Amino acid sequence: MAEDRIVNIGVQVLPLTEDALPIVDRAIAAIAASGLRYEVGPLETTIEGPFEAAWEAAKAAHLACIEAGAKHVVTLIKVADGAGGGMTIDEKTAKYRA
């Protein structure tokens, strides 16, 4: 498999706290700091990039929640990958955005 293949990783952080949105904002900021392409959705954020970099961005989002004060956080991660790389965000969503 190509080391630089493009993958999509969906990340949903669930800080188990009463005021979760500021903590979710910190998770999204951690993803943004990766420099990778990402899109925030209503239930998760999708990261696009080389596998290792995208995986590290997902991990950073999880850890950002704890660093922001969440005593507990559940993070759901989905990986869309293929031997030659996966489809890009645009390829997956273009027909819905026309």
C-alpha cells in the first residue's frame, strides 16, 4: 500500500460533561492545527489526508478534550481507506452539493 494514500477519517468526540461544546471546539482546533483538509459536520468532523497524518489528527482531537478539562471522553473513529487510497471528501459529496 502506498504510504501517502489519501484516507478519510470521521471523528466524533463525546466529552462526558455538562458543557461539552467548548471542549468539542478544542478538538476541532486540534484537527485544524494538523494542516489537513477537514470538514465539520453536525455529528462528526471528517479529516482527509495521508493515513498516518490523519490518524494523528484524530488522536490529537481526542487528547484535546482531556487537556480541555473533560474528565471522560468517548471518541468514535471511522476510517475509509483502500489499497490505492480512498475517495476524497469532494468525490463522495459532489453530487449532493451541485
